[in-house]
Amino acid sequence: MLRPSVVNVCVALVLCPLTAYAEVADKMPSQPRLWAEGLVLGVLVFVLGRWRPWLALIPGALGALLVLNAWGDFHEPAMAEAIRAELGSGYEAVSYTASAIPLVAVAVYFIWRQVRRKGGSDGA
């Protein structure tokens, strides 16, 4: 039979909520890296699009994955709380904004391409 002190310790361990705070800042990309990823993919949209228009969709798809990754990080309650506590609330805005750059670049590229096409056919 267990002694009462051992039972008390076991009950106390089960009933006491223990929260473990893991450092997430060292596992998350830095803000300059987020901006660099977004800008490089945004430039690649235009570079690849000039060569073959359908290739502009590849960096856009990678940008969509970045957006989904950011969304996943910030919609998991424990992760979002830890990120905001360690990196600040501005990190979320930077993460979404920088990862949306390739998606905006794809839209701008195809709109620019259509306008250029219409302008070229009207003038000829």
C-alpha cells in the first residue's frame, strides 16, 4: 500500500497544471529573412514570367505555401501566444505581408501583361 505522502504528491502532480514555455524565437525565421523570401519570390515572378508566362505561377505557389505556413503558426493557440510573447505582435503582420508579396506580384504581373497586350494591339 502507498503511503499517504506519496499519494498526495501524485494527486498534486496530476491536479497542478504545469506549463512548459519553449523558446520559439530561435526556431522562427527572422523578419529580414521573411522580407528577403518575399522579395526574392516577387522578383522571380517577373523574371520567370518574362521568359515563359506560366512560370510566373511557380514563385506564386511558393508564396501561397508561405502564407499557409504563417497562417498555421498563428492559428495554433499555444504557438501564437509564444510567438507574440517572444517576437512581438508586429511579427505576425510582417510574416503575412512578406509572404503575400509573391501572390500580389503574380496578380500585378498578369494585369500588367493584359494591359500591355491591349495597348500593343490597339496601337498596331
